[in-house]
Amino acid sequence: MPTRRFARSASLLALSLLAGCQSVAAPIAPARAEEFGALNAAESRYARDTGRAVYRGRPFQRTRGFVFADADRGFGLCLRAPLRDGRQDHTLLVLQRRIQGAVSQVEDDAQIVRATAGVTICRDRSDWIDVR
């Protein structure tokens, strides 16, 4: 009897281990920014509120849509405001996921990139719109 019980346990263990190795889902391809189009109302509000905080109430602009949309990188959006010397102060706002509704402080995991190397993607854009 003990060998039968052992054989049954071993075969169940082997089946459970092998079942974890099988994949039936197709791999998810990275999305392109143009597939996502314009921002929704919640994302526009989030970009407006973030821009107001970053630029301390100065007028600023944002890109019309996402500059990149990728499962690994998130959803990138550029903001900019003029500096006193005429140059632009760029910011890259990276949302980890699309926003639906309000975002609590606990759920807020967006990245705000201000470093020169990080905002290179924003510098040569032509799709800027004023944020009110």
C-alpha cells in the first residue's frame, strides 16, 4: 500500500509541475502610441493638475497625445512651459497605466522626469496644445 500511495502522490506532483509550464495565451505585443489616440478626460485633468504643480501656476502646454505607449515603459506625455530666457522647460510625465476616474495618493505612481537626458523625446515635438 505505501508504494501505491507514493506513486499516486508523485504522479500528482509531476502533473501539477508540468501544468505550470504550459502556456496557452499568445504573447502580448508592445503597443504603439498612435493606437491610443488622444487622452481621455481623466488623463487630461491629471496632466493639467500635474503641470500646474510642476510649473507653479505658469501657463504651459502638453502634447496632444501620448509620445509613447508601451507595457514596459508606460504612457508618456510631454509638458512644457517657457523660461524667462525664451527656452522651453520640458517635463516628461509617465503614467504606469491609463487613468479612469480619480487617482488617490496611494494609487499615484506616475513618474515626473525633468532631467535633460530624460526629456529628449519631448524637445522636437510639434503637437503642442495649450492647457487651461
